Amino acid sequence: MFSVTAICKQIGFNSSRLRCVATLLALLLSSSVCSSVWAVELQSVSFALIEYADDPRYRTEVTDARYQAQPWGRLDTAVELAIQESRFAAQKNGIRFTLTRHEVEELSELPALIQRLQAEGTQFFLLDLPAEGVRLAAGAGQGRNTILFNLSALDNTLRDQSCQPNLLHVVPSRRMLTDAMAQYLISKKWKEVLVLHSEAEADLRYLESLQGSAKKFGLDLVTLKPYTLGSDPRQRYQNNISLLTAKDDYDVVYVVDSTGEFAVDVPYAIVKPRPVVGASGLVADWWHWAWERNGAPQVNKRFKKKAKRQMTGYDWSAWLAVKVIAQAMLDQSATDHHSGSADSLLDTLHSEAFKLDGAKGYPLNFRPWNNQLRQPVFLTSLNRVIGRAPIDGFLHPLNNLDILGSDRDKSRCQLNLGAKP
């Protein structure tokens, strides 16, 4: 047997005997705790991040341009950060979260990939895909003890005719974003709107969403003008911003541009001294690194340290999807109804009692009729958050967040009809 004094001398501790004993005790307790943690065999639960190799949103020239409300990089870092932050909640339920990453060369490969991963035991799928890819992946994952999260597709139809019970939308719909901007314009009394849009299919859907928001909140879209990206002199009436904005009378210019590539040149290039909104200037976004409340600075700091860039709305969606499952497991554990299956967690997520902190100032949960995450939307400039929708004065009889996007009585998706609004 070694004496305490001998042990202290052996480890080079030359302070008082009492402090040495305290240090040894702390070391023993630490060792005991670590041993007990590692003695428990944790069940591995995998999140499968599904990506499209040829996704135009992630072309290097696009991500390097840092267009507003566009992805600035792939989403794996945000998922890894959330898994790291959620490890204690997972361990409480005897689970260890892991991430597997999968990329398809063609969207047509998605059904086979989803089915293979399901057969291997994967229950949670994080879909960083365009709208058509989300439809294909969701169709393959229907009704099989699986939860799929839409991280980045804004398309309204995914929440309407293409909805399904186990497809959850963390990213807002395009209609939620145009509703937020329409609210802000009405609040500023900028009602006369000149709209610049392209003829691309994505921008025509974007325009349709804006038109619905204008009708809902009372904006007057005075003129719709198509633009063409480029500098061909033969198309100067469609690619010259001065010519596009010279003749009409308007309070504000709304640029409908799904990519942000044309919109970036519009501010300060229009003829009249008017605000520019939409895809440049003042932009509706669901996250911004300059938000300084509700714990957001800490989230941004942790992400920036890991990713070496600022956090975008797309990153926030990926980060929050992991938090959704971790919180649902914690809620089940508190009520002694934990089964670990995706189906049981889906019941928890469909409950109005489920609440989640997304560092945006509101408790977040999912709309029972279309699985869209209720959330506020920021009105942002390049380096500031100018406002947050719902704007003061725009109220809803049950939940003010439901003023953004398709409400229950307007939705073409009616999941969970028995659930309370």
C-alpha cells in the first residue's frame, strides 16, 4: 500500500497534503464517471444526409458570390454541429447520433438509395435536394418507420399536393417568405410595386407566390416586367436595369430571382430613388448571422468556428432538424413513452404540445395539417436584420406564426385532420 504522501510525491504534487487528497479524489471520481458512461452500450442512430452532386445551388461560383438568402456551402457541418450539441440528450436515451453522407449523380437514383438505407436500418433522412428530388425521396420513404426532413426546397407544392405524413419541412415555404415581405411593405406603406422576374420555371413559381401574398395583404403589383440575365445588346430592354425601371411609377422594386444572380446588380442601378427588395436589397430570410437575440450569437459563433464561414438559413435548417429529433426523444423520455422508433417520434412531433427553441424568439413546432415548421422570418439586409415577421399588427386568431404561408383553411394538404390547430 502506498501512502497518500508517497503518491503525491510520485505524481510530482508538491503542495499541501489536503490539496493533494482533493486532487486525487477528483481524479478518481472523473475516472468512475467516465467508466460508467463508457460501460453503457449506446445504440447508434444514424442521420443520412442526402445530396445531389450536380445541384446548381452549390456551384463554386455561386457559393463564393455569397448571394443573399442562398446557400454558402454544403450542410454537413451544420448537421455535425447539432449532433455534437445533442449528444447528452441522446445519451440520456441510450443513443449515439451519427451522420452518414450520401450523394447521387442523378435524381432518379434517389428511390433506390432511400430504400437501401431503410433496409440497413436508417430512420432519419436529411434531404438537401431540389424540389423534384424531395418528391422522389419522400415517395420512396413513405410509410416505413421513417422521418424525412426537407432542409432546402422552398417549393410551395411540397406542402400542398405533394405533402405526406412523414415528410417534415424545416425550411420555410416560398409563400412564407413572400408573405413576410408583403407584411413589411404594407407596414411601411410601400404598396405600389414594380416586379422584375425571369421566365425560368422556378421564378414563375416564385412570382405566383408573390401574387398570392399581394392579394392576401393588399399590395398593388403595378407592372410585371420579365428580365434576361446577360448583356446581349439585342435584348437590352430585358437586361438593362435602367430601361426596365425608367417609365413606371412605383414605391418599391421587387426582384423575383431564385438564384440571386441578376438581383445582385439591381440596387443603385434603378432610375428612381426607390428601395429594392425580394432577392436583393431587403430580403426575407429564415436565419441571419447578424441576429443578436435569443441565443443566436452563440449559435452563430459555434457554427463559424467549425465551418469558417457565417451561418445561413440553409445551415440553420440542417442544424435544427437534428435538434427536432433530440428534443422529441427528450420529451418522450420525460413522459415514459419512449420507444425509439421513428413512428412514435412522429406522433410526438405532430403534437401541439411539442415546442422547440430555434434561437429565433418564438417556440417552434410543426403545423399539423402540412408538417411545415412554424417559424418567424427575418427581413434582412447584407449585414443587418431590419425586422422580423410576423410584423406587429398582423394577427392570427390561434397562432400568429400561421399568418405566414398557407393557413389550414387555404391549404391543399390536410394531414392529421383530428389534430387541434
